Amino acid sequence: MRGAALELVALTKRFGPTIAVDHISLKIAPGSYCCLLGPSGCGKTSTLRMIAGHEPVSSGDVILAGSNISGMPPAKRRTAMMFQSYALFPHLSALDNVAFSLKMAGAAKAARHARALDMLRLVAMQDYAARLPSQLSGGQQQRVALARALITEPQILLLDEPLSALDPFLRIKVRAELKRLQKELGISFVHVTHSQDEAMALADLIVVMNRGRIEQQGSPQQIFTKPATEFVARFIGGHNIITTADGVLALRSDRIRVGRLNGQAPPGGGLAATVRNLEYQGTHVQLGLTSELAPDLVACVPEHIYFADPIGPGDRVAVSWSDNDAHRLSQDLSSNT
């Protein structure tokens, strides 16, 4: 299999008067793992379905490997889609589920079974080839669905919330397998998720969507360390939003220093705050703080620092940070599309 570049050009989707996807443009390099990240209703699944051809484009273009595929039927696009429900045929074995598209294409039984078995080996499911979907765990069904999508040798694989039905432990295991397969096959994966952890773990490129538009795109590190807007900073998590006379700042919770106030003014540029609550998280203690500029401030204090001088709810504290750790936010969403 070989990947291809994907480009979305002013892509728009309307459902009557409602604009689900609003004139977005995006380039995804061949062989990359892209996660479309955002809350429910942000337009990420509609975008995926337009790429797949399961939803008609209202306006704009979908360009795959230099060709405009916007008007093509799904079967002609050299894309494959893995649905959230996996959509396996309950009466067919794992082998026949994987081989189904080849059967529809007229391939002989022996040839399609041999190819399907190769795909099951790729996802370590060859020993379960004869089992029905009802005889497989959720993670095993997910692998069969993945093999069925890959047997068509797509240039790009589209995944719609593929891990949402799995328990937390299995989710971590399967996402590692997805990343391994993507690198091994060399094709682009476009993966829709509302999980920040999932996107951070998997993606080369994260595309944060909000209200049908692209709020920010970049590497996981860029998105986390330099969120472009208040929405991104809040949605990605691990940041505080502080409003100052100069504008709005994002400040990572693990970069905040907390010390006893002891009746003194906080250090230059810092805040006086009150401890609201605390949670022990093993490697750190998470403090909920309240101050005038940030009523819902969160600080993550390393365990050894916290227990050297423990503080608790009601205590007055000085909150400070390095200027280099305060990231100024933009409120102009259109500048980030």
C-alpha cells in the first residue's frame, strides 16, 4: 500500500440553513496520521464523511493524489472508512467479513480468502478467522473491521471514533497498534476523535475544529504548548486562562509555582489566591485555586514539593510563573484556518 496527499479546498457542508462545515482548507501529507479533534457538533465527522463520499459536498473540493474526487462515488475514491460501530456482518465469519469487498468485486473464493487471511495476520487475528463477530471481543472486532478496510488497498484510511467502544486499558493498547500499522503501511490515516489524549498519542497533525471551522492545526507539541485561541487552550486541557490588562494568557497548570502567602504580597506579576480543593494524583498534587483574575485556576505541584510544605483548602497562597510560560491567545478564529 502507498499513501497519497489529501487536500481540502474551501470545503463546506450545509444541512438546510445549518452550516456543519464552514469553508475549511487543509493539507494532509502522504503517510501521515491526522486527527480531527473537537467536541460533538464541531463538523469533524461531516468532514470525514465528505472525504469518504458518504456525504455530498455542498461546495469546495476534496483532492486526493492530485485528483478532484468530490463527485466520485465512495467505491471509486481509493479511500476506506472504518465506522464507529465497526458494522461487521453478524452472520459472516471474520474471514468472510474481511473478504466481502473482494467477493463483491468478483474475486474467486480461494483468492479472496487467501488475501483476507493475509489481512487478518497483519492485525494478529488469523487464529480467529472462523469466528462470528458475536464470538469476538470489542477489541477483536475492531481489528477485523480494520482488516476489512485495509483489504481494498486504500490510499487513505478514514476512522470515525474507532476506539470509543473500548475500555480504557484496551483503548491504549489498540491505539498503539493503530500507530504501528499506519507507519508500517505508509498510508495516511484521518482519525476523528473527541479525546485529547487519543489525538496527542496518535497524530502527526492535529486539527482542532470548532463550530464547523478549523480553530488551529499543528503538531501535538505545537497545539499543547502554543494554543492559538482560548477555545483550543480550554479544550486541549492542562491550561489556565488568565485575563490581564494586556489581554488573555494561557498558562500551563504544570508551570505554575505555588507558595504560602504569609501575609505578604505575591512576587512581581503573580497572584494572590485561595486553595479551593486538592487531589492527589501520584506524581503530583492538583490544586484548585481561586483568584480575582482566574476564579478557576488549577496548579499541578510535584509530589515532593507539595509534601515538603503541605497546604490545604482555605489557605492563602502566592501564585507565580515565568514570563516564558505565559502564552498570549488570539480571539480571531479566522486567522487560524
